[in-house]
Amino acid sequence: MRLIHWAQVAAVVAAWVTSGMTGIAHEYVGYCAGALVLMRLVWGGIGNRYARFTQFLKPVPAALDYLSLVIRSKAPRYIGHNPLGGWMAVALLSCVSLLVLTGWAMGTDLLWGYEWPVRVHVAIAWAMVGMIALHIFGVIFTSWQHRENLAGAMIFGNKAAPEPGDVD
């Protein structure tokens, strides 16, 4: 799971870096990002407990309730994704998927040369930049609020054991 996450980070950075270049590098990076999304979707169905979408995707009202608790500094610590983090994962995976789809579509005979698919592709890319900023802020804030290093856990796989009041 962690390998897929960091490979996706690398693919998104590489896509951004190659976005203005001529040649096929940007296209290949996009297809790699798409393959990583597919791997994540499969792992979200068959992976370990905390990787499964069924474990961390909560109904929208539950995510809004969690946001209310975060604002009041009363949010419980989650061992896996918290409800907002779960929805952010879905939003980011959706953005990458839409970028792959629109990037591929721009090269088809049907849409070749039209400007609107390019504009949609770029708009999605900028929306994703905003979501990435929110994601990073959420990780930093949650790390601070619960006194744990979530980024370190995503790199090394070590997270403190559940304590009373934590959500497993």
C-alpha cells in the first residue's frame, strides 16, 4: 500500500514536471499513474484491513460529523484513515483517473485538435493541486492534533498501537 502511495506521488510530480514538454514522457507517466490507480482499486478490495475501502469510506454525514469534532479539537484518533482522509483518498484517485481519461481522450481521432479537452484536463490538474495541498495540511494537522507522525507511518509502516478512545 505504501509503495503504491509513494509511486503515485512520484507519478504525479513527474506528470507535473513533464506537462510542458514535447514528446511522449508525459503520456507514459500518465499511463503509469493510471496503472497505479488500478492497483490501488484492486488493493482497496482485497488488501489488508486498513487498505480496504469498506473499512475507511464512511457516509458523508459521518465525515461531516468528524469534521465538526476536528474543529472542536475532539476528534478521535483513527488507526486507519479517518473519515475525511478516506474521502480525500477517493477524491485524489478520482482526479488521477479523470486526468488519465482526459489525457488519453485528447489523443483520439474524435477529440484531436479541440481545445476544450485540454482545458478540462488542465482544470482537473489544478483542482488536484488544491486537493494535494489540503491532503498535506490534513496530514500535518492530524499529526499535530494526535501527537503522531502520520507521514512517518506512511514511509516506515510504524504507528502507535490503539489506545482507549481510538477508532480501530
